[in-house]
Amino acid sequence: DLMDRLAAGVTPRQPEVEGLLRKAAERHPDRQLVGYQGASDAAVGGPLVRSQVEAIFDALKYDAKLTYINSYLSLGEQKDQITQRVRLPAASLALGGAANCFDGSVLFASLLEAASLNPALVILPNHALVAWQKGSGRDEWDYLETTLINSATFEQAVDIGRRKAEAFRKQAAAGN
């Protein structure tokens, strides 16, 4: 199981990622991304961080035109095991914004990290989501379903991401 190495695909300093981050800054109401600066207070920080994540979502949707494509790139299968190659963010962008759930989550996490926000890759059975820390030093996270970037609003993608994460949390707690 190499899932613990999935984070190695998060590449925030690649020119393609940094270029798209610049477009995200242009989409933010303040035309800048400040990470967690000024976000220590939950009442201010939550909306500030969320607006930056939404600007990244919008850049992926409108500038990169990120589209979910179930491109299963198998590395070979063994009994009770599925293997899949994950594209690096630059490759997803070079393909015109083609990404499956793993590709999209790694790409989104790369942009979050490049914006000085703390990302997490959430691995569910046969699926992946991206999460981000709502404020620096706070153990509060939000989730996003990256497969919906081209077909849903930011609010819808967050709502579905939250519901999937919560459903898995309940399932895991029940021992299923």
C-alpha cells in the first residue's frame, strides 16, 4: 500500500501551479491570497480562508477548466488490490484540465499549499477528496469534492465533500 506516498505528488512550486495560483489571486475579491495571515480569530479567519479556497476553485473551474474524467491508469492488479497511477498537477493541467478524483485532489492540495494554506488528502475507499485547515493552529477542517469542479458551485462541492467525509467517519466508527 503506497497511499501514504500520495502526498509526494503535491507539488506547490511547479511553474504551472504557481501560474494558476496567480489567476486564483485575481479571482479573489481582494485580488490577493494571504494564507492564514489575519486568520487567527475564527470569526475572521474562517471566512478569509474560505474565500481564498473558493478563488482557487474558481481558477480551476474557469481558467484551467478542470473536468472530471474517470481515467483509470492501472499499474496492474492483484487479488484484492487495485493500483492506479496518479498524475502530477502539471500533467493534469497540460492535458487541458483532465483529472480523476486522485489527480484533482492532488492538484487542489498543491494550490492550497502554494497559497500557504494547509491541505490534506482524504482517501476513502476507491475515492479521494481534498481538505484544508480552516485556521492556523486550529484542528478544524473542511472538505471539497474535486470531481464536481466543472459541474457544480463551490458551495455544492463543499457540501458533498463534507457529507462524504462524514459518512466515511460514521462508517469507520461503526467498524464497517
